[in-house]
Amino acid sequence: MKLGFSPQEELFRAECADWLTAQMAGEFADIKGIASLTEKAERRKEWEQHLGVHKWSCIGWPPEWGGRGASLAEQVIFAEEYARAGVPGRVNHIGVELAGPTLLAFGTEEQKKRFLPDIAAGKTIFCQGFSEPNAGSDLASVRTKARLEDGHWVVNGQKIWTSLAHISDWIFVIARSEEGSKGPKGLTFLMMKIDQPGIDIRPIKQINGDAEFNETFFTDATCPSDSLIGTVGEGWKIAMGLLAFERGVSTLGQQMAFRNELDSLIAAAKRNGAANDPLIRQRIAKAEIGLRLMRFGALRMLSNSDHSKVDGAALTYKIQWATWRRNLGELAMDVLGQMGEVTNTVGYEWELLPNLFLYSRADTIYGGTNQIQRNMIAERALGMPREPRGDA
Amino acid sequence: MEFAFTEEQQMIGETAFAFFAENATSERTRRAMAGNGIDRALWSSFCTELGLAGIALPETYGGAGLGMIEFALVAEAAGAQVAALPLLGLATAARAIAAGGSDNQKSKWLPKLLSGEAIAGFAGMPKADYADGKLNGTFDLVAHGAIADVFVFVVPGKAWIVCADAPGVSVLPYTTMDQTRPLAKVVLENAPAEALSDPESAIGAVHSGGWICLAAEALGGAQSALDRTIAYAKERVQFGRAIGSFQAYKHRLADMMIEIEQARSAVYWAACAVDEGSGDAAIALHAAKSFCADTFFMCASNMIQLHGGIGFTWDHDAHLFFKRARSVQTMLGNGNFHREQVATMVLGEIA
């Protein structure tokens, strides 16, 4: 067990930091520090391509697909320096962190050639079509249908909460390809081009006024017959494999964004005197401790090379960070006092924090609610009997 | 950077867990509780047969020369059984002598402490009077104080070794809630005391050793509380179903695991940071002590609740965990104290 980095790794850190800082001071200074995922989307797409040109987009991927074959430690370092330099979140995080690894694990050579270089180059932005109005926590009950017709899949139905669909080029969907099938059986995993008449995207305005999520309607939308990953009817297996990638190295980059949020809260508390309140101090200490433990939890998860069995500890990660961030949002409002009510006002410097308070209510819902997370932990990690299932 | 145990560390952990699971049985612990709070035979075989007492102490004096990660694995294993052993004395007093004592003091005490021949107690107080080799003052709430042969006492900037059988030393045992680690008051009236030549190092060693010891045994205790509750959840049937199939029950188990996994990160982060001399060692220690103690208490209190009536009985072991957890929360600085240290690091002092 070792926490320190080697001299070569520290050199790599310096290289990452130098390059990222230079970009944020130069050509891409206009996007530095943006917290929202939707702001300046076109410039953010240019940033994706810029990363691709300099081979910083998917450093953990094999070089043949546009990566650097970077070690775990190097990926950790890059994720940390990325956030430290104030670089905004990746608008193609779904392509880079979910679609790409899924293709690497389950795709055919032809599919890898078609998609991976373009994802790494920032030319193909992906979004994810899993949830439906009636398939939320019970994800396997999807109703969107897919049928093969004249060498094409024809897709009909509705997806919801498709994050960033409005700026994406491709969407992957799970759809029911076997008439009359129920639950996880009879689903197929398809990659579809978004720019076509059969796909209609409508934004959903959220409680923070932003619109990162969308409803996506499929009306005789099509894709070629070889657009599926895996085989017909085994889409659930692919979807579950994909969700496991959500606990990858990207979690460390996400944590650095959390670091920036906590630092902003600490700065506000020092400025307005809340830092002198012993109760606030206790809560800030708890937040600091929670964030540090999140980092070492992620490092443990990533250092675990035994993938043959369920990593129970990894199952606790989602509810841990989501709850931490929701608590941070509530703490931010207590630190700001009545100034926390102020939003979207020119010259107001703490705007990040009230927005965090609102946005973090989604964290404990999307990607599996805290309640579903607890079920999963109890059933998969602790071996408790499964919830009784009603007839679908 | 590799946040996983080496093969050697895994082996140490497995050996220690197997040893305590087999030997630190409920029956033996209860016998120790009815007596003076130590299973002396178990302590001897831990020190001599298993040879793990000196795991993190120098080889010159009979230790294994390994680090706090290895020590934490041992403390976690002992904590998992709520073993009635004076491990904390090793983690504090013996480490203080090793870090801040003279060669003579080390060779006089360390071999005896590591072989189990002598038992050490530790306490710190805000002040005591020392002049001409004599110490006056009261050192209260010394863990396993009534059976200790030697004490290390500290006040800010100073540390001493005091023999329990020296003239002027009165040891007054308390009856305590946690009978696996009873406390005692030690009153010194012109008691002969040997100063440790490097008190700052000694106090640093007490802090890292003591806090990691308590955090690691809390982690082990919390995990045991969860494991034992899981076993009960599978076997106990109500309304025609195993009670572990009810969401209200499952979600509490899940909450326990969520805290425990963070506590595990905390213990080994702190141990690693101390071993590597990292600048984060101080914040890691405060984080580990406060977080793990709270996790242990949360898990032990859930253990009672989730066992229902049987969990409230003396015969069931749940109360051993519950009482140990409560005592660990306060010992060597309570949660608020440690969190305030963290707050000072990130916010500065209160203006």
C-alpha cells in the first residue's frame, strides 16, 4: 500500500499541469471555470477536439484508438490536474467514459474502428438513452420498441433524462426487440445517429432553471442492422456492463470538481464570518473529511485488480458521493445565510453555491436513487434476499 | 501509488483475524470482564506465539520493524472480537518510549512490553509538577491502568516514564461501562519519574499510534457488528420472511456498510500517511479517529436495534460492541475535538 507518486509520475503531473494551465490561460480562457455542463456548448466541443489533437482526450485507452495507454496512477494524476487547472467538465463525458469503454469491452473490430477514433478526437459526442417515463428505478421495464426491417432497425418510443442529447451526435439506447418479452430479457443495445427525422429532442427545464436533460422521442427512427452492440436480446448485459464504467477513473475528476465547490464554500464562510460559528466549523470539517475519504475510497476501488467477484465497496460509492454533495449544498445555504437566496444576479460572486444546493437534489436520484442504491448494496454486497417483484 | 494491501500485509491481516477469531472468544472476554479486564493468557500468546505485539516497533528491541499499516491490521482484527487486551498501551506508551526514549529506556522497557511480561498505560493531562526527578499530579482515566506495570505520562512539551510499583504512586481502579478496557486514576505524590529525552517525538508517536489503534479497532468492531447482524437477518423469520428481506431493515444494513467502507479508507489512509511521513498525516489522523469512532457507534447501536429484544440482553454480545464503541468515541479526544482540529486546518482559528 502506497499513496505517494514516483518521480516519473510527478514529472507526468507537471507535464499535465503545464499543458492544461497554458490552454486555460490562452486559447480557451473563455471557458475556464464554467460549472454548468450546458454553457458555451459549441466552444466546449472545440475543447473536446483540442484535447483529441493533443492526445489528452482518452489517455487510458490503447494508443491504436487514440489513447496513450496511461497507467492508473497517470489517469488519476491527469484527472486531478484537469480540475485543478479550472478546466470545465467534458461535454463528451458519456462518449469518453461510457460509450468508449463499452465498445472496447463488447464492440466488434469494425465498430471500434468506426467509433473509437472519433470519440477520442472529440468529433462524436454521445448521449445515453436508458430511462423512460415508466422505466426509472425499474429500468428493465423499458417499452421503447425496436424491430428489424429491410436491413435496418426501426425504433419507436420515448426516452427521458437524456443528458446533453441536444448537443450530441449519437445516442445509445436499450429497446425491446422481442415482442412480448418482459424485464431484462429481449432487450437490444443500439447506437443511433441523432440527426434524423425520426428523433425529436425536447429540453426539460430543471429546478435550477438550467436544461441539461431532455425528452427524446423516437418515431420510426432507424439505424443499420449492424448498429447493435452484443447480440440481439442481450442488451441488458451490455447496459449493466456500461453502468459499471461509471465507477471508473472519471470519479476522481468529479471529485476535483467537488473540491472546487467545497473551496468556494470555505472562502464564503471565511469572508462572511460563518467560519467563526462552531457548528458550521464542525460541518465543514465533516465535509472536508468526507471528501478526503471519497478520494481514498475511489483509489481503493480503482486499485482493486480482482474483477472476478462483485466489489461490494464499489457499490457504496454512488450513494456516498451523492449524499455528500447534497449535504454540501445544504451547508452552503447555511453558510451564505440570506444571501443564499440570491441567484442569477450580475456581480454576485457566490452563485455557484445556491446552484449547487438546487442541482445536488438530482444527484441522489439519477443513476439509481439512494433507495435503489441501498437495495443494491444490501442484496448484492451483503447477500440479503431480493425485493419481491410484482408482475410487470 | 497503489492503494491496496501487499501480499505480506494481506497475510498479516489474515493471520491476526484468524488468531483473534479463534482465541478471543466471547466466553474468554466475559471472564476477563468479570476480573481485571484483561485476558492475560491471550495477551501472552499474542505477544510470544503470534509475535505481533512489536509489529511496528524497531527490530533492535524485539519488534518487527514494520509500519502503522501492519499495526492497524492487527488492531482491526482485535477490535473485531472486542478482545480484552491492553493493545492501546502498546500503541501509545511503548511507541512513546521507542520514539522519544534513550537507548537505556528503550532496552529496559521495550523487550518486556513486547513479550507481554510488562503492560503499559498512558495518559496525558494539561499540567503536572516535575522537579528533581519527582512528579506530582493526577493522571486520570488511564486505560488498563490498574494492571499496568509502567506508565508513560505526558503534559504539553514533556513526557515521563513512571513505574507502577514506585513509591508515591497510587492507582485507583474505576468500575467502567466498557469492562474490556477498564480505566483507573493514577495519583502521583513525589513519585520518581524518568523524563523522556525527546518528548515532542514521544507525543507525536502517542498521537499517531493511539488514534490509529482506536480507529482501526473501531473499524474492526463496526464490521463485526454488521457481519453478525447480517447473519441474524438471514436466520430470523417474522411474517413468514427472513427479516433481512424487509427494506426498512436492508437499508440500515446498507447504511452501515456505506460508513464502514469510508472508515476503512480513513484507517489505511492515516496509517499510510504516517508511514510515508506525508504532510497529510495530521488531517488523516483526526479524520480517522473521529470518523471511525462514530461509524462504530452507529453500527453497534444498529446492531442492538436490528437484533430486537435479544440484542438488549446481557448474554448477547451486542452490548460489548456498543459499550466499546461509546468508549472509543470519547477516548483520546472526542469527535468534536478532532473535527475542530480539521476545521482549524481548513478555516484557520476562530477569529
